[in-house]
Amino acid sequence: RSAEGNAGVLAYTDGVVLTAHGKSDLLPGISRTYSLVLPRADQSLYNMFIGAGTYTVTARPSDAAIPSERRQIKNAAAGTLLGQSFEFKSFDQTLVLTGTLYKTLPPSPTFQTGLALQAFESANGQPLSQVAIVQSNGAFELYVHPDAAALPSLTLIATPRDNTALVPTKSFVISPVPRTQETLAPLELGNFGDALPLISGRILSAAGAPVKGATVMLEGAVNGGGSFRSRTVITDMNGIFGVDLLPSATGHAYTLTAIPPPESAAGILQTQVRAGLDGQGKPALLSATKDEPRSDFTCPSRVLFTGTVLNPDGSAAVGVRVEATATAPLDMRPVPTSIATAVTGPSGLYTLMLDPAWYRFDYVAYDPKLPRKSRVVRVEQTEAEVQTDAGTRNDEYRLSVGRTVTGVVTVRPNSDGSAMNVPGTPAANALVRFYRVTTVEGVASSLLIGEGYSDQNGTYSIALPSSGPSTR
């Protein structure tokens, strides 16, 4: 890591955070992220170990006046040494943009404080600067990467520093991009209105029962051209929530998202609603199309997914843990983030409450000799099933005969290649995973088929299917 100035290239020894984010080249669909925090050091060298894959590596200096640098690493292979240097631009090389951020402009200008400002490429959203803090007088100073001068435009995004603040986020497109240091025309956040504190509503199930423990969040356009995202709140035992909002922009509505807890029969709800004042001048949620208060929101029912797990000989598999992890959306619906779990009973039966989505089902048997099985399932309801509150039923799945794979995990000493036969040190408590690379609905995918930990001697023993798992 180095900094470049008028005196040439100088060692950069202040703090740096390195982040490598990408995907495995060996396992399709598996993302990987590695981070390395370097405090102030006596030299500008670093070592960072990453798995095989393709990455975007970002080096972020501790000094916010120096833009971050990015590098692409393609097809990084195990056992190879990659040289990846970063040269941070000096102050006299960066594009410095100064200006003032107002809430409203003259005749009565009001400064907007408590905001952070950052520059991004308009086309792909890549950051061009670090975050700058808007001062109490609305002034800001943004150090932008010099590559921005070659772009047709860049976008400045102002966001509140406190996620509980009742201040919107707003984007400002700067075109053409200044080629040298320049003071921008004043930026106006707009008259987004007065706060609407503790607007309440109630989340109900399809049967009309209150949904306790649901997370609720609202996001939408506000006056002035910005957008506002509320903090996430939780419903109480009566299904009631209270949230602070800004008035909806004229002709626009918030999107309300309510996510019931995994054990609830109520499913994820997304609906349109406006925030404003009711007929008595009190803060309230209003219908998206009418000036009528709206306080109750009814969730759809989740799909009742019932199945049976069988042993390889066809007998009921008891005590099998079934995990359903949502992997992709259906019909633009929200993707559930929690993992639904169940354990098979005496007859091998299990029941899960699921929102419509694509799921990866994992079957983990109590018997360590039976291997883990995985498959991908589309879970949805037909219109008739919605009307009758029915779901997908009588799903049957059979475990396979296992084969045990054993081995030893060691850490080989780093060397210059002259000591390749030196035995490694046993790696205790290492997580070992086996995947099957396959195709699911035409997409290259990786399915987990076995995992375990090494013991104090680095030894592991994992049951794997004798044949590849089904993907449907």
C-alpha cells in the first residue's frame, strides 16, 4: 500500500481496511468475503489469505480525504501467490468538490445537518469517494477519485448519519463532472414536511388474530424528491406497532413490509399505504388511494408444507431435522430471511409454515451414518389453495445409503516452494464441507451434502450420499 505525492511514491502507513468480496470459481453460487484490518504500521506491506475464486478487492484508508482503491482478482487459485498493490492518490491528485446542503433554499435558507454525503458512479453505483460529514452550517468537502473526471456524470447521495433520524435520503446527479476543484451549486434536500411520530397500526393473520413479534418497516417517497426508510419495529402481543414517519410525497405511497416470526401461520405482507394526518389532524396511516385512515393490515396465510422422510429401506425416518432456506423469490415477492426448521416424528412426518419462494431443503438425520441430503423445491399456492387455506401436502423424500469419508486437515507451513514435503500441523476444529456441483432449473449451483468438524488431531469423518442427491 502506498501514497503518491509530488515527491514520488511514498509508503502509506496509516490504517487501512482491505475487503475482498466475490464468488468461488469451484462452487457455483457460493459467495465469499474476506476482511483484513491493518492499523497504523511501520511498513506498507500486507498479507491477506483468500480462497479460490474471483474477487473485487477494496482498500479503504483510514483518512476519509483519500478515496478508496479497487482491484479485480480473477481465478485466484489455491497455493498461488498474488501480488496486488494499491496506490492511493495524494491530496493534489483528487477531485475536491465543495458545496452547501440546505433543507430549503432562499428566501429563508435552512441548513440540513446530521447527514453524510458520498459520491458514486451513476451507471453502476460503485463508490468514488469515502463518506464526508455535512457540517453544522451545511458545508461539505468531498474528495473524489480522479477517475471520475472521465465520467459523463456522478451521483452524490445524502443519507442521515442516525438511522432513527426523521430525515430522508436524496440523490443528486452532477453532470458534467468537474475536471478540477469546484464549488457546486447549492444542494437542496427539500421541504419534506414535519415528523409524524408514533403512527400506529395492527398486523393480523388471515383468521383475524393479532400477530405478535412481527417486524414492520416502511419505505417510500417523501416531498422534496427524497425517500425515507423507517426504522424496523416489532409488534406487541396485540399485533400493534408504532413507527415514526415523514409525510408521503403527493401522489406516492409507502411500501409497508411485515414479516411474522417463523413459527407463525401468517405470511409476509407487502402493501401500499400513505402517511399523513387524519380528519382530526392526528398522524395516521391512510389508504393508498383514499383519504381514509387505515389501521389494520392482514397477512396472507403461509403455505402448509407437510412431508414424510423415509430411511433407505423405506421405513419412517424419525428425528430427522428438516431445514428450509429460501434461495430465490417467486413473482417478485420478498424472500424470507429466516430458516424454517422441523423434526420428523414417529411416522417420519414433518410440517413447515413457508412463504412462497424457492427453497433449499436440507435433511439432517439423527443417525450419523445417514448422510445429509439437499434438494431445491418450489413452494407456492394455487388460487384454489389460497381460498381453502390448503397447501402443498404428501411430499415424500427418501434418504440414501451413506458412505463415510475420513481425512486429516493440516496447515502446511508457508514456503518458497523448497519445502513442499514438510508435513503440516493438524488443524483442530476446522469446518469441512462437501458440495455437489449440479444444475438447478438451468442454473449452475452447489448443494451441501455433508459437513463436520475436525478433532484435536485434525481428523474428520463425514457421511456422504452413495449417489448424488436429487435436485428436485
